[in-house]
Amino acid sequence: MILTDEFQENASNNVQQLLNNHDKSFNEMLSDDIGIQQGNDVKLLKPGSINLTLTFNKLEFEVCKHDCIGESKICYESLNGLGDTNAVGSCFTFPSSCEFKVKNGKDNDQIYFGDSLLLDVSGCLLSKMEYKYAAVLYGKFSAPIKSCDPKINPIDKMIKLQVMHFSLCPIIVKNAKIHVPEIASTISPPTANSNDPSLTASFPWWAILIIVLVIVFVVVAIVFVV
């Protein structure tokens, strides 16, 4: 009887967790954003272009096995490795970009990173993009996938991403923020005020005297001519 009660409680908790994950995923799908900020990371939600600021100047992707039941692909601007068709993948339509893709495996403990099938997988997997191979870390294991050095702006640490395909396999960019470009200040210089006494005070007195004498001379000349 005790075992039955424990089984029912565990089953109820699992069902509730699935419902919570479904509601969360559904709400995220309704969002208009390509990605959302989650603490120190950015979670990618749907296809489109997005620029991110990488806190530690490196591009790391995280995928959690229990969240991935589909397939997702990302193109990231790269510095090298562009001659390797396996690294470029389907990103050849974008200039100087390499591909990161992940896909759920046929069995519950399988997942594809790139073209590599990883077995006995549980929890979350982490991979840092670098040329020529990126190591996929999961648990005590590691597996290489073809990769490139990401093109990161050295000034603002920005990377350009293009989410090509997104289908029920969320990808998280670790230690990243959604890039907000700085807007240059355009403050107009103050306009001169004709009533400002400082302007007349700076006008030399002898110039005023010359102007007065010229006016008097012209008036006198006109009177004598008439």
C-alpha cells in the first residue's frame, strides 16, 4: 500500500512537471522575440536574426536533453573554417557563417550534436564554438563536433546569430545578453539670443562711434545736395 501511494505521488509529480513545461513552452512560443533574457543567459525561441553581447567573449551553446524533442539550427558569423562543408552546413546562404545544429535522437538517451550521435545522454550538454572542433561536454563525457571560431566584435563583444530552424529543441547561449546598440547623443548647440546683453557688451565702442559719424555725414551730405 505504501509503495502504491509513493508510485501515485511520483506519477502525479511527473505529470504536473510535464504540464508546467508545456505551459512554459507554449507561452514562449507566443512571444514575438527571437530570444529572451534568462538571468545571465539568452534562450532562443524562434527563427530570425539576433545580436548578442558575450560577457566572456566566447560563444557557448547549451541544450538540455529533457527539453529537446525536435531539431534546431543556428548560423553564427565566423572567422575561419568556412572551407569545411561540415562546419558550414546549411549556413552557406549567409556570408561567412558556420552552423550549430542539434536534434533529438530516436531513443530517450540519444541526441545529435552536429552530425555526431551521442549516447547515454541525460541532463544538459554544453559546447563552446571554436576551430576546428568544439567539444560537447555532458556528464563525464566529451565528444568533438566540427566548428569554427565565432566572429566576435572586439570592442562591444557582439556576435551575430541567425536562427534558421527551431522546432521544440531550445538552445541557450551561455553568459550572453541581448545586444542593445548605443545611440549617439545629438544635442544641438545653443542658439544665439539677439537680446543677450553680453553680445552688445562685446561690440567695441569705437565701432559704434564710426557708424554714428558715417550716418551723420550721409545725412548732412543729403541736406546740402537738396
